[in-house]
Amino acid sequence: MRRTIKTVILFFAFLIGAGTYTVNAQNPPAHAKAHGVKKKYRYYPQANVYFDPVAKRYTYQNAGRWTTTVNLPSSIRLVGSYNDFDFDGDDPWKENSKHKEKYKPVKNSDVKKIESTYDSNKGNGGKKNKK
């Protein structure tokens, strides 16, 4: 009987120890960065500015160097469209040349061209009406 009780106690101790090890093995230690975790960023192509919505910080080029601040200088205005994207890391501006190509700013002339080919009130499906 004593042997059975010892076996049961050892079995439960093993289960508790194995369960603790499994949980710890799935999570990285507090001092290590988690790899493969993507952060969301917003890129403003006309101003060439990045925004981190979690940290609420802007990153822009200042005299050829990337600068991160809470507020943008008054010389930079965020006008036009922006693009949200996921990035693995804290420095998406390292791929700025790719972002400039992928998220080209929309020119005002292109917007006017699109508006002139479609009359939303007439619902002509993108064709000009001939009179």
C-alpha cells in the first residue's frame, strides 16, 4: 500500500514538473526578444514618414539620418494617403527603398484623372456620357 501511495505521489510530481517545463519552453525569457512577432506600422509616402501606433512615435529623415520623436516638426505635414503594414522588428525604415517603391504616393493629377472618367451621380461605370 505504501509503495502505491509513493508511486502516485511521484507520478503527480512528475506531471506538475512536466507541465511547468512545457509552459516555460513555449515562452521566451523576459530578457529575450520574441522572433516572428510582427508589429503594425503606418507609412505616409508623400512625407516619407513612419508611425508606430502602439508607441505613438513618428520616424522621419532629418539631415540624412532617421529620427524618432513623439511630435513631428512643423515643416512635415502628413497629407494624402497612408499605408498600414506589418514588419518584423523595430526599424521598418531600414527597408525604406522598398517601401518607397511599393507605396508610391498618389499624385493629384492621377486623382483628377480618375474623377473625370467617372460621374458618380450618373452611375456610368467609368465611361463619359456623350451629348
